Amino acid sequence: MVLIFAVLVLAPAAVQAADPLVVWHAYRGAEEEALNRVAEQWNEANPEQPVRLLPIPYEAFANRLTSAIPRGHGPDVFIAAHERAADWDRSNLVRRLDGEIEAEAHFPITIEALTYGDHLLGVPLAYKSLALFYNRDLIEAPPETTDELLAIAREHSDRDAGTYGLAYEANNFYMHVPWVFGFGGAIFDDDDGEFALASDETVASFEFADRLVNREELVPGEPTGSLVAHLFGSGESPMAISGPWFLGEIGDDVDFDIAPIPRISETGNPATPFLTVEAAFVSAESERPEQAVEFAEFLASEKMAVERALTGLQPVSTRAAYDDARVGEHPILSKFRDQKESSLPMPNDPRMRSVWEPAGQALGQVLRGAVSAEVALAQAERRFALYTRPPPEPRNPTPLVIGLIIFTLAALTYGTWRFRRDRVWAKMKASLPAYVYMAPAIVGMLVLIVVPFVVGAAVSLFSHVEGEFTYVGLANFVDIILSQEYGLTDPHSFYFTLAVTVAWTAINVALHVSIGLGMALLLRDPWMRMRGIYRVLLIIPWAIPNYITALIWRGMFHQQFGAVNALLDLVGVEPVSWFSQFATSFTANVVTNTWLGFPFMMVVTLGALQAIPTDLEEAARVDGASRWQRFRHVTWPLLKPALIPAVVLGTVWTFNMFNIIYLVSGGAPDGSTEILISEAYKWAFGRQEQYGYAAAYAVLIFLVLLGYGLFSGQLETHDPAKKGD
């Protein structure tokens, strides 16, 4: 009896006591190794309360937090950058730590970054900012002013030879921020907090970037992180602007050093990058908040900070860690500590997330010479106002509830009547084995398709603000359909995006069918040898995951280093900036998706061709029919029954082909190549999490495709060829 009591009572209690604290993080490489070492030391010292580290992909980190924590499935502690701390606080996702940690143990700037409304929201662990990397084999001393920067860059720039004096992602607004603040600009006004990017000072910073990239060609156009790493690592650029993450991209054979970004010669101000503070946040839903806070403080303790600094090369926020000579005199960490003095904490204002897209588009417009800096920034201001507009007014949900009740009762009444009239139960019993076999598919369809669709359709009737959903009726649909905030030719207009989506779908499907059909006809001919090998090779584009193919084609369309422009150069054609104009950017998307889509149509056509009796074509040939006549009157009519479903399916796939748009053009220029699904994604995850608005987009996409499906069905029903049959 005692044994049974111990098993049933004491054992579960022991298991519960040993349940680990769950810690989410997005670290990789050396930083993850450092965190693992810290966790091991904690577990050795606290076996009764261990921690379990759970790595989460960076891209999905924030969305998983906002969905998991309110439902009690989130972590006890999570490590993340500070810029969304205010959002998490206003959504009640994090525990406020006022008076629970020793703020004086950390650099004041890191405490400032984690403070919102006089509340401390996390334990600072490390800070990251941009700095100037320079190759000591090519440069004796780093520049201290932008005039010196320009002089050194001119000495090492030769576009024909593929060398640039400075490498950084000039088209990335985050990388441009040091120039904005250095020229005296601001993002939010210090007095009233209003959007202040459209200023003369920011115009000057944009013109400086244009000078670097276009007028003097000291910085590569269309730069990417991998290109910057290649240019600096190969010695083709003696200077680069990046952050601590750049260290892993530099080869061991490069003798480099780090210095603060030079001050602006025209203003005398230091170039001021954003400072991002990584912190340990305690979940508001943690069942063991005291232990969670204790572990967060353990991460930031002096000994563990030294461990993270030396193993993970993190510029830690704990002051005492720099008393250790290995950290304080470290050739890399000490330089980022110096850069910290002329950095500015990234605002944790929730509106900050709506700055990146309009500011980045404005910078891109200036760098490709589309408009002046003044016009670009004025447009950015309008876009920011659009993204941060107040939600629709709440509506009374009573009419909706009454309507749903009436509809449900009517549907049940009608269903019961039909059930009895058609003797459905008797028919189901007669076909019971068939329903048993179909049950898994039916359940899967309900769980994976029907339920998510119903939930999404319901969300379209609400607005989402800081974790709260408010019923607004059809306001989201009215806003989208009427396009009250922008003209019909604006890329944000539903009708403009719909037109782009329809053109995108029609062109792609036409190319898929024509190329796939042509390839299938060639591979069917008996005179072609090694047809099996050709079939395997032509299916490869379809077999490779489309996101990998999209990234490859994105690189191939690069203006300066892409294979496509290299081929054009061989035939005497000037390199094309593929993503600077709508026509060329749209073409790049179409070419990529055509490469991915034609193998499917080819396989379908090959299968259908195998089913066509050769006697029919042979008889037509004997009767004197030409190759074209045999195809038109014999082959094509027999192919249509197989091709029509494939075309319908291909149309739906292409209509919602998110990966290609997102990874190849990214909607460039200025969102004009977005399709409906990618535009909905941006409203959901890039513009203040307007989930209701994005869900309304999704419902409209469904209605468009439903209409297309019904129309296609009618065409197939009234097909004259089928009537003849």
C-alpha cells in the first residue's frame, strides 16, 4: 500500500518539481554555444530547477511568442532584441521587472532601451550596433570623418575592376540610419513624438547615400549581406559597415580591425547607428516567475557575462565583465564598446515596426533615381500614416449573432428535410465501407482546411490592436474595396494588386502550358535519343524546393554580379537593374516561376500523350494530314480533358505563389510587383499586425478563386467537343 501511494502521489510530485524552465532563443553558432555553456552551469548548480533551451528560427520568433504565450504554451524566459518590448508589454506578454534587478550593474543605455513608460521590461544581456570594419593590409588608419572616408574610398574604387572603397547594404534603411542621425535627422520628434523623417536633414543623408552609390560609385549597387562579406573578405573593399554578426563572415586570413563609424564632416556630428539590446524577458504567463527572474539575472551575472563575451563574442551589457582584462582589452569587444558611446537605442515605440517599409522604399527610390529625396520622404510619410491609422470603429455584434443563429437554424432545418427525403441514412449504411475509407481524408480536410478557413473568415470581421480583437463588422472589406486611402493606381490599392495578380497568373500559366506541351511533344517523338535522361533533367526544377530556386534566381538577376547580366554583356547589352522598374522586376518574377512551373505541365502532358492511341495519328497521317493538322484535330482534343484540371490547379498555385514574389523581387519597386497573397502577408506581419485587414484580403482571394473555379467549370460543361462526344 505504501508503495502504491509513493508511485501515485510522490512520483508525480517529484516529476512536477523537476519540470525545467523553458527558455526560447534564436541564437546560432558561437552565441548558441555560449548560451549552452551558461545553461549547463545553471543546471549543475540548480538540479532541482533545470532549464531547457529551445532554439526558434529568428523569422518566426516574434509570431510564435504572440501566439503561444497568451495560450499558456510559451516559454518561461525568452531572449530577444528589445525593439518590440513595448508591444509585448502592452499585450501583457512580459513581466515587468521594476525593482527586481540591479539596474546599476548594466550600462545605462541598455537599461534605457528596455524601459517603457517608467517600467523595466527585461534583463539586458548584450548590445549590438553597426561599426566600421577595415582591412589593415589596405588601410593604415581608419577614417575619422566622412571626408576622409570618401578620400580613402576613391583610392580603392574601380567599378570596371569590381572593387569598391566601401561596402555596406546602402539600400537597407537600418544601415542608413547612422547617416540620418549624423546629418541631424530624426525618426520621431522629441517633443510630440510625431513622425519626423521627412526633414531637410534626412534629405541630406539620402543625397549622401546617393553620392556614395551612384554619383561616385564608391559603394556597390543592389548590395546584399553576402556580397558585402565577399567584397570585404576578398580584399575588393577595404572597408565595410556591419555589426557583430559580420564577424562570422570574415575569413581567418583577413587582418581587420573595427572603429566607430566616421562623424559627418558637414555637421560635425558622429554617425549614430541604432543600438539593439538583447535581453532576457520573463513571460507574463510563467508559472514560476521567481525562478525565471533568477535565471535571467544569472545570465547577466558577471561570471556568465564573461563566458558569453569570450565564447560568443557578445558585447555584453554587464559593466563588471569589462573589469576582466580578457573582455575589457579584447580587440573586438572593446571596439563595439567604444561605438556604443555614439549609438542611439532603437525606439521601442510600437510604431517603429511601421517605419521600415516606407523608409526603405523611400531610400530605394532615391538610390535608383526614381524621384528626389524630398518627394520620396513625403511619400514615406503618407505610407507611415496609412500603416499607423487608427482601427475602424467598434460595431455591435448583435446583428451578426442573430444572423448566424437564423442561418444555422435554417441550414439545420433544410439539411434534416433533405436527409429524410433522400433517405441518406439508408444510403450511408449501404456504403459504409466507402465512408470508413474516406473518413481520414474527411477529418484531415476539416482540420487543415475548413476550420482554418472559418476562423480566418471570422478574424476578417475584427481589428487587432496590441493583442486585442475588436469586432468591426465589414469595415475591413469596405476599406479594401473602396480604396479610400489611396488611388486605384497606388500599389496599396486592392484593384492595382488584383490586376498585377491576374496578369502574373495569366502569363505564367500560358508559359507553363506552352513550354510544357512543347517539351512533352518533343520527348514523345521516337527519333529523339536519351529521352529518359532529358525527362529527368527537365523535372529537376520542379523537384528542387522553390525557395532555393527563388534565391538562386535572385542572385542571377543581380545588376553587377548576376549571371543574367553577364550573359547580356557578352552580346553587347548594357547591364539591367532588374528590380528598379516594374516591367523588369515583373519579368524577373515571371522567368523564375516559369522555370519552376513548366515541368508540372510537361509531366501531365506526357502522361496524357501516352493514353492517345497511335493508330489515330497514323490514320490521319495516311489521309494526308500535316503535322499541325494532326495536332489540332487529333492530339489537342484528346489532351484537353487532362490539361484543363492541370491548368485550373496551376492557376490556383500561381495566383498564390508567395515564395517567388517574396524572395525574388520582394515587391520591388515600391510594392508594385506584390500579388494579393504577399500584400496580405505584409498587412499581417509588417504593418502593425493588422490581422483582420489581412484576413479580409484572404477572404477576397478565396472569392476571386471561387469565381474562377465556377467559371472554369461552366466552360468545361459547355465545351462543344464534349457535346459532340
